[in-house]
Amino acid sequence: MLHVVLFQPEIPQNTGNIGRLCAVTGSRLHLIHPLGFTITDKHLKRSGMDYWYSLDVHHHDDWQAFRRSPQAPCRLFLLSTKGQHPYWEQNFADGDGLVFGSESAGVPDYLHAELMDSRLTIPHANKALRSLNLSSAVAVVTYEAFRQLNQGIK
């Protein structure tokens, strides 16, 4: 199982779309609080639609609570514009966690320091632009990991 970890997401539509992606791929979603919305937000439910009922979602009060959780993955990869290696060069394994920062701020320096050796990036051609939308970035990387782990699924 893959783990998608959202550090303090702010936009409910992104989280709803990511929840739907996680339900479809059988990935576990970890939400690191505080969130920029409430889970009962109508936009989140609309984005996640009827997939939210089958989602394996875990809420964590903060990063330390996530790291202590028995449901948390051991091996984590931070997706960041500061990453040195493209995500497609990584050999993903069952149980890996993909960590994504908030839409406006990414992740704090202490997370960059903790995950320094496992930072990956999504390369892009237009260096004048910072990054993809959060839900697009999660989809791109999750599906590469999913592809690697599920070569025989059609």
C-alpha cells in the first residue's frame, strides 16, 4: 500500500481530489493538521464525491503525532521543488510514503532537514513557474509509484 501524506493542506477541493485518487489507487491518505478547512466542508465532499466512504484516511494532530502513529510509513519521500532527483528515478516499494506540503508554503525547514536525503522533484520545462497544483502533483507521483508496484494490473 502507498501512503499519501498531506502536510497542512489548505484547499478543500485539492484534498477532495487527492482523497478520490487515494480511494481509486488503494492508497492510505494521511492528513497532518491543522487543515485550512473542515472535513465536513461541502467542497471537499463534492470533490471526493462518493469515493470518500471507501477512503482509508488518518488524521494526525501534527508531524510528531504522524511519525509516532503505527499507521505511518517508515520510508518517506518529500516531493519538493528543492529536490535533486526526479521522482521517476526512485524505486518505490510497498508501504512507502509520499509527503506533499501545503499549497502556499510547502513544508517547514525542519521537514526539509529531516527528509533531506529523500527529497524528490517533479521536473518541468518552464523554470519561470514554481510548481504544479497540489492535486496534480500528487496524481503524477502516486501513479508512478502505483505503476511500479502494480506492473500486472490492467
